[in-house]
Amino acid sequence: MMVWTGGQSVNGEMAPILIAAFTLVLFPITKAFLPLSSAEQEWTGYAQSHGRLKKVEEGKRNRTLFSRFS
């Protein structure tokens, strides 16, 4: 990317100011999307925890249901 923009700037096809502006805009955008990658990695752990909580909840319901008939 840097080689291409450098060539564009040297040839006069793209203004250096435009390249700088584009680069400065990219920094906040990438900073905004970086947490998404870490959240995706943590998602499997949350899904597993959710599954375990559902099993616990179902077990409590079954015990309550069976205790009424005893």
C-alpha cells in the first residue's frame, strides 16, 4: 500500500495531502473495530457458559417439578 501511494504521489497522480488525510481517517476506524476481534474470540467461552447455566436452570425446574409429586 505504501509503495503504491508513494508511486502515485511521485507521479503527481495523487496529492500527498489526500494520502495523509486517508491515513489519518483510518486510525480511528481501525481503533473502533479492534475490540470486535477480541469479542469474537471470547464468544465461544460465553456460549459454553450459557449452555451450562441453561442445564443448571433445567435441573432446578426438574427438581421443583418432582418435589411437588413426592
